[in-house]
Amino acid sequence: MSIGKLLVANRGEIAVRIIRAARDLGIPSVQVHSAADADMLAVRLADESVEIGPAPASRSYLDTDAVLQAARATGADAIHPGYGFLAENAAFTEAVRVAGLTFVGPSAETIRLMGDKAAARACAADAGVATVPGSGGVIVDMDEAGALARDLGFPVMIKAAAGGGGRGIRIADGAREFERLAPQASTEAKAAFGDGGIYIEKVIHDARHIEVQVLGDGRDVVHCWERECSLQRRRQKVWEEAPSTALDDDLRDTLCRSACALARSVAYSGAGTVEYLFEERTGAFYFIEMNTRIQVEHPVTEMITGLDLMAEMIRIAGGEPLRLHQEDIRRAGHAIEVRLNAEDPASDFMPFPGTVSELALPDGPGVRVDHCLYQGYTVPPFYDSLLGKLIVHGDTREEALRRLARSLAELKIGGLATTAPLFGALLPEPDIRGNAVHTGWLEHWLASGAMTSAQEQGGRAA
């Protein structure tokens, strides 16, 4: 089996990334789009494009029938979901395969299993992977949830069982707060994912967020080392690195082996990520979840390994066995990615869509920009604010940081506000220079007013 024509069921920078990977493999592409995205870069780059509905994602990118009809109309025999939208939707995956098409990703069974957070915890435990102390299954009864929270001891994290991306998550510091927040989390989960079930975890204080990239073909699994994603705002990653400077070689080996064990236990196929909390004080790590898709931050892994993860997952979906042996996957240097969103950091990160009046992207050794921009492009207000990612690589972390500073100085996106000033303000911080951060660090830094001070000092210096 091989892929003859690939339909891209996503938008923005990830759609551009998929189209380019397919073209490198000699595979023509079809880009589906909403009416609001008719002029996006991915439409211009694809071999064919099909409008599948109006601006609301529920009537376009999330419309399974419309996506499948576009595939039939164009003769596409495979569908790549990217991330977000239908990427981790087991029903969509099943519909693709029932239609006789190839889904670029794992099976519906694997997506369903790993998408249920409680079931994923059980799989992790069975595979010998440590999990955060918490509920053994999905909870729908709020009285039962409250009793368990008291047994675990506050603070606890309330999570949507069927969720992801930070949706449906609350932290309760005491019983009264739990009684207020648990129903909120359940309601938000029901609205976002169609499932109001929750599960509860003990909060691990000042933890780092570390994840392992895996590749599998349904039989064998390899890892592509780890990434650190501890700099987060509202539980959304904004800055990612590979490798993590917090791990020594023994911890790194243990962590990566555990991720492979879990992926192997569910016959994983394609690119996926196993995510952990790492408690640096004790050296313990705990399984959080498995993302059954390519991740926004995959470029930092590509930069340190030299791999094209997108191409590998397309090859695997096309029926090729895993080409890589574990000993073939070496890492070199250090990579950092920062997310460029159409948001204004000076106005509490308010979304700031607009028309790109000027575009100058950094270049040179060790610099990569994955994006969906061109001069004159109007960013629609209907979707996620991610415009692209700036990725840098150096022989050392210090070199990567210098390269990031240089690249941010060269970057110009006129006509709309972006998150680029956030990273310029972060770079001089001693904790950033020393990577002495955790998942709550950025929220505390922003709340302290440090960014405003950094911008004022920068203005005076200018």
C-alpha cells in the first residue's frame, strides 16, 4: 500500500507543514478550507483545494461528511488531520477507514483508549509507568469526587476525562473550592468534548513538563528523545526545548524507555507523544497523558535528531514498516521553539487578528520558521491564534539562546500584535538563562508585572 494523494484536514501553519512534507515524498496534496480561509497560504501551496463550509469550524473543519466528500471528489486516498480539530477524534478516524481511505495516525481503538484519560492512566500503570496519584476511573458523581479529593489531600487538579489542550481543567485548594470548581470543569468538558466525566489528580508542586516523542508502526516503537515544555500560560505551552537540561542520562533513558513501553502496549502507529510531570526535587516522573497526534512542538525534536517526523508518519500510514532502529536516532545540540500567536501580551494576551502589512522572517544557520503568513494575508478571527513557530538550534543551549535573541530582533510581522515581545522580555531573566523553571513559573512572572517592567526598560534603552 502507498499513498497516492493526501488530503489535509487542517489549516494554518500545520497544513503548510504537511503539504511540504508530502511534496518532498512526491505525493500531491488537497487542502480543504472554510470560506474564511480561501486565501490562506496552504491553499496557495496545495495542488488542489476544496471549500468545505462557512467560517465556523463546526460547519467546516469539524464536519466529517464534508471532509470525506472532498476526498472522494478529488480522488484523495489518505487524510492527514494535523493537530486539533479532528486529529484525536476516534469516530472520524473510524469513518475515514470505513470509507476505504487511509488515516495518517493511529487506529481509532488507540485514539479512543488514550483519549480517555482514566483508561490511559490504567494502561500506563499496566505498562509499568508511574502515574500521578488520583482517581482510578472516570467520575460523574460530584459527591464521590469530593470524597476522593479529600482523601488525596488538597490541592487537587480536576481534569476532563475526554479532554486535552488545557480545557476542562481546574485546581482546587480546598473542599469548598472543589465543590464550586468540579461542576464547572464537568460542564466545560461536556461542552467541549461531549463528555462531562472528570478525573482527579494530586497536584505536584513546581513540576516540570517533559514529554517523549515516539514513532511506531503498530508492531515496533522507537523514541526520538524528550522535550521540555514547562513554560506555560493557562496550561498552554508557549516555549519548548529539546533536550531537557533537568535530566541526567540515566533519568532520560528511564523516561524514554517507559514511553516506548506504553506505546508498544497499545500497538501505536504513527507519531505520538507521552507526557509527564517531573518532580526535580525527588527525581520522580509521573505520566499525564498520551497525545495520539503530531505536536505543535515537534520541530525541536527534528532539529536535534535531523529527522522529518511528518514524513515518517506519512510513510508509516502508507504501509512502510518503521525505518528507524533506536540506535539510529542520535541527538545533537540544543533546540528552542517559541510560539508566535496573534495576541497582544501588553493587553493580557487579547487575540489580535489583522492584515499582515510587513513580513520579515529571520534566517541563517540554525534558524527555522514554520508559519502560514505572507504580506497582505488577513488573519481570520475564527480560529486558534497560532501564526507559526520560531525554532532555533545551536551546539549548546547558550548558543541557541543567543540565536533566539538574534532571530527575534530580525523578526517583523506588521499589522497585528504577536507574542514575540514576550520572548524578548523573557530572554534576560536569570531563571530562563539557567532553565530554572516549572509549569507555574511563567504565570507567576507575568503576575509580578515583570514583563511590563522589561518593556519599559527596553523603551528607555531605545
